[in-house]
Amino acid sequence: MTRGLWDREMVALILIAAMLPVALAWLWYGGIGAALRLVLVLLLAGLWHLIFMLARAQPPSFAGALTALAVAMLAPEELGPIQMVLGISFGAVMAELVFGGWGRNVLNPATVTLAFLGFGFSAAPWPDLPLPVTWAAIPAALIGIIAGVMPAGVIWGAVLVGMIAALAGLPVGAVLPAAGLALVLLVADPVAGASTRLGAWLGGVCYGLLVLLFALHWPGAAPVQMAVSAALMVSLLAPLLDEAAIALWLARRRRRHG
């Protein structure tokens, strides 16, 4: 029996390829400090993958590199090694590995890790990423959409809300770059997001509206903090959005066919 090309590891590898513009831009501007931070997160995440592989005969996934990149880029700064170990361990284990690994998880492990670090160590400052790094999210999103590994509805729904807010003159310019980066790294997850087409669009719109709400009514919050919080809430809403999309489809089908 011949194994098909499109397995979960092929999807993970294409996602990694799509994220290369973001990763290279961040490493270019971050220098040796960014590289060491990424290596640390990769080692910690890889250790937990190895433990579960040995304990449950569960193969590791290349998707762990995606989680490591998102955490290394967006995690609060000035955290000590113990704090990073706690956050990465909680996110990798509780949001991914206990469910059977990437492809079976309910929440994005990077989102859970970042939320844990942000809520647990609230005094740590969130990163202020250079603008060229955030612009690199555009080619990453286009590669992901064209390759079919990122839900287009999520991205276009969020972009639509951002464009409307900008055209309306709302003060969202400071948060949009970080929100776009988090959209690609966290929200456009083909596993933990909504799986229906309408649900994906609703997820993108909800993410954009939440970012807008936080930008207008969360004084003192950092742009990355707003984006991560919005990503977590949309991830929790994903099953409800799919349920609403399926209920709407069933209602239309009953009206059409009786």
C-alpha cells in the first residue's frame, strides 16, 4: 500500500517553509540573542516530545518547530530559565502532547504557552518587534494560503476587519502589525482553528473584532499582549463557530429540501 503525500508531517513541513520569511527576518534583527532564545525553546519542546515518544510510542512532529518559533518570538521578555521551562512545559504538554500530539490537539500549544507566560508573569514586558519582522507575515500568509495549509477564511476575515477599522479612522495602527504576525503564527492554525469554511471566516472576523476591542478599551496593554489574548479567545470559540456554521447549513438544507 502506497502512503499518500498529504500526511500531517508534510503539512507541518510546508507550514515551516511558509514561516521562513518571518523566522529569517526575526533572526536578522534579533541577532545572536534571538537565535539563542529559539534554540532554548526548541530544546525544551523537543525534550517533552522525546519523553512522550518513549512513554507512549508517540512519534514527534516537525510542528514542534512552529510552536518554538511562535513562543520564541512572542513570549514576554526578561523571563528566567525556570519561568520559560514552566511555560513551555505547560503549553507543550497540556495543549498538545496529552491529546496525542499535533493534529489531535484542541488548542494551539504556542497560544497556550504565551497566555500562561503572560498571565503568570504579568510584570515581564512583551516584545516590541521591528516593523520589517511583522511585514514578513504577509509572504508567510500568502505561501500558506496558496499551498492550502492555512485556512484562507481566517486570514481574509481578519484582514477585512482591520481594513474597515483603518478606513474608519480608528486608532488601531499601533496594534495591527503585531496582530498580523499573531494571525499567521497562532490563529491560522489548520488544526486548532475552525474546520468549516464559514467557521474559518467567522474566526477571522472574531479575531479582528477582539483585537479592535482591546486596542480601544485596554489601556496600557502591549500590542503583542492584545494579539495573543485575542488568539486565545478565538481558539476557545472555534468549536462554537463550527457548530454555528453546521447549524446554519442544516437549516438551509431543510428549507431547500423540506
